[in-house]
Amino acid sequence: MGRRIRGWARRRSSAQVGGRDVKESGESRWRRGLRWSGRIAAACGLLGSVFGVVVLVDGWRALGRGAEGARLERMERSPQRAGGVFENPQPLWNDVLGSMTAIVDASDYGTPVDPLPVVVRGPGSFDAAPVGGLRVTWLGHSTILIEIDGVRILTDPVWGERTSPVDWLGPKRWYAPPVALSDLPPIDVVLISHDHYDHLDQPTIEAIKGWRSTFIAPLGVGAHLSYWGVPEAQIVEMDWWERVTVGAVEVVCAPSRHASGRQILDQNATLWAGYALLGPERRVFFSGDTGLFPGMKEIGERLGPFDLTMIEVGAYHKAWPDWHIGPEQAVLAHQHLRGGVMMPIHWGLFNLAMHGWTEPVERTVAAAEAAGVALITPRPGQSVDLEKPFNGEGLRGKAAKVERWWPEVPWESAEEHPIRSTGLE
């Protein structure tokens, strides 16, 4: 064995010239290794390029379309736009190295092991009117059917299988939609918060483009909707603080702290937003995606108090604390908004971060209990009637319906993994 190893080493370190073995110099071996490294890198680059082309061709339509003409001219007049892109008053901070190494500390419980107790809804499930004029049905992540003062509003509808431009790659949903699109009641408003894939789903939009609904979206997002077949006459695009009335409900486009983009070259080309829904009797707030920012207090002062706030609590990390608000700051935002009851959203359907899948709701429950905030945690597909209007004095848990339907698995607390947005006092 020893002779074979020495012979192998001798052959590797020599070249045959004219029938004679000539020893390679160290420099020659270095050059040969460099050539092989270059070939390997070129092969990897070629494979990556082929893969990118396959994704691009297969997902081309899902990428959407950029704004042009009158739509683009209106966007350019927005106070939120500078240098051809939209900007946050408080920039988003990122720990690049921390983001790259975060996967090392990813939770072993990022995805459910057992099926979730989804409430499956069939035809006629929403025939009865809401008790007290306000009912919400959480369909997972940020998709919610809101019935308020006679108006039905569907937020960020995602019925697709993955949050991706292709149907064979990307985060996959954990359960089928609790209700089929065909079994939904007539929808008055389809409300879009921004154009990221987990909020603006091209297969879903193309499936509902024939609805007689009003499609409300932030500036620029209408170009995607129009490209996918939604009639221009049904698209309403809004800047922050603009309003439109549908039925008895006024929809106000509210500021948020986030970003947009469906591919590398269109980052922040469209606006992002939350929404206040103001009816004659009831008021609710839908956050979309956001970090914590001072404007939350202004929204509460100008548009609150709210009977219900629906605030995102999931898909966070301390390396990018401004992109998503995190559970504890979501409870704080609820208080800034002058909310009555809070419902955590943006969790429980996709694995989009490194934390355990139950961690967002566990931490939200803990923070709400500590702050005396009334909380509801419906199962996917479950409807909740908020029977009595919020009186602005706080409910102190009286209306809380915290049903712990999720399993107990390990999760990190706020002390172990704090999420603190930057740029705040």
C-alpha cells in the first residue's frame, strides 16, 4: 500500500516528455490547479446561468410589468419617490454578514410536522351577515376576508402553491387554501399591500381578474394587475394618505416601512402600504408588511381608534429588523395605532425566515399579555365576529379569544432574539 501511494504521488508530480519522466515544478502545478479551478468556476457559472434562464423563461409572466406612460408620470410626482425609486423616511438597515450567516442558526422547527387544524369552508359559508357589522376570516399569512359595514374586502390574496415566480421552486404553502376561490362570496375590494410574491400572487390574480371587484393597490402595482388581465377601469392606485370610497367604507392608503420588487432590476420601483378601512360604524387597520416607524402614531391619531388591527408578526431576523416588525414591536404598533383588538398575521403558512414556525404567535401572545392587549388567534379558515365596537378605552383582554391551536415546539424569546427597528427615538 505504501509503495502504491508513493508511486501515485510520483506520477501526479511528473509529466512524460519524449518517453522520460520530468518532474513538475511547484509553479507548474499551481498553474495547472488554477486552470482546473477556472474550469470548475466556469462550469458552475454556466450551470447557474442555465438555471437562471430556465427560471426566467418559466416565470417570465409572473415577474409582472413595469409602469409606463401616465401611470409612471403620476408615480414620479409622488413625495415618496426620488431618483426613480420609492424611499422610506427611515431607511432600512441590514447586517449583510449576519444575513448570510443566519442560516447556520436556523430553527429545526421552521415547518410543521403534522397537518394543521384548518377550518375548511364550503359554498354558503358566508351567507349570514356578520354579527355587529364586522367579521374577519384569516386564510393564512396576510390573506384575510374582511366583512365590514356591508363591504367585503379580500387582502393580499394568495391561492398559489409557492411564493415564487415558478411553481417548482420557492417556499411552499403548508396547507391548501381553506376556501376555494369559487366558494367565496362576491368581493367588493381586492386590496394589495405591495408586489412581493407572498402578497401579490400572479396565478391568483389571473384567476380572479374576471371579478367585478375594485382592485386597490399602491402606486405602480397596477401595472402588474393590468398586465395579468385586470381591467384598467377596476384598478385604483393610491399614494400614502390618499382615500377612495367603496360602498359605505372609506379605504385610506397608509404609510408603511418596507420595500418592493419582483426581480433584481425593479427594486422599490413600486410603492408599499398598509390600509385603514373606515366604515360608518366600524374601523379596522391592515398593516401589510412593515417595520416599526414613527408614522404608526400619526396613523393612530389621524385615523384611529380601530376596533381591530391586523399586524404582521412573522418572518423576521435581527439582521434585518426594519423589514418586518417582529412580535413585540407589533404589539407596540397596535398601541400606537390606538387599536382595540389585535390579530397577528403574516405567519402560519410559509417558511420565510429562520425562526420556528410557531415562534411569531408565541411571542405575540406573551407580549400582548404583558401589555394587556386583547388578542385573537383564529385557526386558518376560522371566522371571528367582533360584535361590539371598540370604545377607545381598551378592552384589557375581555374580548381576547386566544385559542392555542398550534403545537408546543421550541422557540426563542424576545430576550434571546430581539427585534428592534432602527432610526427610532
